[in-house]
Amino acid sequence: MGRKKCVQGNSTPPTNISAFRDEERRWKSRLAAPDLSLAFDADNIAWDSLMTAGRLRGIWTSGSGATEECWRVDLDELAELGGLLGQSRWKGKQRQGENDYAIIIRACTNSSLRAGFVFFPRVLSESFQRDLVGETLCHAGQPNLTSLDNHYTLPPGGLWNAWKEGRGDELVWRKRSATSTDAAPSDAAPAAARDQERAPSESCIDKDPAATTVGDLLPKLRWANVGWHYNWTTKLYEFERGQPPLPPLIYSCCRTLARSMPWQHAYPDLRHACDDPAASPPRPDWQRWKEAYEPDAGIVNFYQLKDSLTSHVDLAEVDAVSPLVSLSLGHSSVFLIGGTTRDVPPLPVLLRSGDALIMSGAGRRAYHALPRVLEGTLPDYLRADAAEADPEWGLYGEYLERGARINVNVRSVF
Ligand SMILES: O=C(O)CCC(=O)C(=O)O
């Protein structure tokens, strides 16, 4: 990887901008191609030759010369899903014969957020990624709410299922009065809408015509809730709506990842962490996660190339330290992990299709953002004409080829 100085973005940021916002601005800028040598890349880590205490130490060096220390731990229990998870099931040449492993990232080394970020590079097999893409799109509909539900009377089976059935020209009517401030699907500003976190103003909604079609609306789908319903306006869970089960592949995959992680390596100095229940902030109860971690809520984010997700923390869960498991599918992206304030400079991380990331412990209170989806990065096995895909894959591949990235992230509310 090249060792270039950072040249992207505007050169002179306003003086009052936080370190996090500055970094977001840099990655979002379209003035120059993004300099990926500045993003933490699991393929570009120099590992020690000997393992110490069950961990291999690694150093990643940024194109700017900054370094990041990390640790690699073996995952011995990933066979649970019949070979659907695990780097050793990955077809790419570099991965053949490798043990399954996770990387503990010590992001934000100047802050107390020293534990809890775990990265699983290319952990989802190629065929499993296709299955997950299918599941996310097919479940973006009742009983799960989507970003479009407040604005349109959607086909009962959801937009994707209508599209799949060849009903792309079917009319979809706009609701007369939308009640929430969920992302308004304006033609004019999909990226901007997405960028205001998930609850921008609805000012553009009246400009849209009264009806549109299934085909036109599909690229405007921004998110779907899965499991317990989270209201993006009130920022509270709506338990009275009941608890739809998580889609089965999402559930088993995220549960397996969180349970297969040898957490003692991520929390070596917190061996008796849960001895003090009054600790503030709450200490991670990682000893229980292996046996008891149960994801029950989540969101599926559907990004198009120009979309981004601005910096935020996810703190609505009662259990605000247990794993939040995040899966990446489709185009690659740059994800920023920061600290408990936006003044902590974030670490940019390159996320490829098939990667998983867990935020846990103190890391659950870290600001994070997705400033950039990377053009031209869709792997061949996700293209419409992928040789080994099922015959029905074509439509899914076409959706991804238009620039999509899908992120699944789930957590345990209680
Ligand atoms: O798209 C991603 O990878 C991150 C999504 C995220 O942070 C969120 O949905 O809260």
C-alpha cells in the first residue's frame, strides 16, 4: 500500500471544528480520491512471529506514519454455522489455510477506551454473504419498519419482495401526513438526508409527487429495523410493538461471532470486572457473553454510493456494554471509531464485504461514523453474473452493482 501524505479534502478546516468532524469532512470530500493508506487495513498489519499469552501482536502503519498496535487471537469455535463463517472458508487465495482469527483494535489510544473493539476480517464466506444480502432485503418490510413506512403506503410484503415479483412499475402512494422525522426520500437529496443521522427534517417531502413506483423507491430505502423496534425520532425502543424475531441468518451469525470471541484477550485487565455492580460506567460482563449473549434488536442500513452516516453513539440499550455486532456487505467503506467526545481523533478503518466488527464495553460509548462508501469495490462474487451464485441472485447483484453497501448491526437490549 502506498505511503502517501493525506491529500484529500479541503486543506483548511474551520478552527472550531472537532477532530472527529474534521476527519468526517476529509473522508466525505469528493475533491480528491480517498487516500486509503490512511485507513486501518487488516490486510496490511505486520505481525510478530511469536505468540505471547495466546495473542499475536501486530503493528499497522498509516500512510501518514502513525502506528496502531493490535492483537490477533485465534477463533476455535467458528465451525458452528457449518462453515458459513470463518476465514478458512474464504475462497480468496490469501485466506486459504489460515486459522480463523479476530483482531483486537486498541483504537483511541489516548483515551480510556482501550478495550472492546474486535475486528473479524472477511469472516463471512462468499455464499453466506449472498444469503445475508437476500435476507436483509427480503426482511425490509412488515413486521419490520423501514425508513419509508412513515411516508408511503408500501406493498404489504415490502418493496424488495414486490420488486422481485416483477412489480417494479406498481404505484406506491405517499401518505397524506407523515408523523415522524424519519429520512425523507427526496430525489434531490438522498445523501444529505442520510447524513443528518437518521432523523432529518421533512421539508422536502411535500415536493415529491403523490405517487411513485416500487422501482423508483427501492434505491431510497435507507434502513429497516429488525427485532425490537427502535424509534429514531424519540430515540427509544417501543416495546409495546412486540418483538419480531431477528431474521434467522442475522441472528445466528451475530450470536456466533459474539460467543466465539475469546473475550479474556480483549479484557485482560478486567478479569473480575463484574464484581462491582455499582461501577460507573458499567463494566463489561464479558464472562457471561460466551454462554448467554442473545441479540434481540438491530438495524439494517442500506447505503448508496453517495450516502454517509454522521457521528453518533448508540446508547438506547439497557445493557450498554454487551456486544454490538456489525456486518458489512457489498461495496467497501471507511468507518471511523472515535472516543467519548468528538474531540478524540478517530481511527479510520477500511471495511470490506464479509468483515464483521464488534463494539463492546467502553467502546459502546465511542462516537462512530460511516463517512464514505467506496466506488468500484464490489467483489466479483457479489456481481449479478457471479459464477457460483443461485439463478435468482441476478436481481440482488444488480442492486449491489448500482453502488450499494449493506450494514447489519445488532445488539442485546437487556
Ligand atoms: O454502516 C456502518 O458500518 C455503521 C452503522 C452504524 O454505526 C449504526 O447504524 O449505528
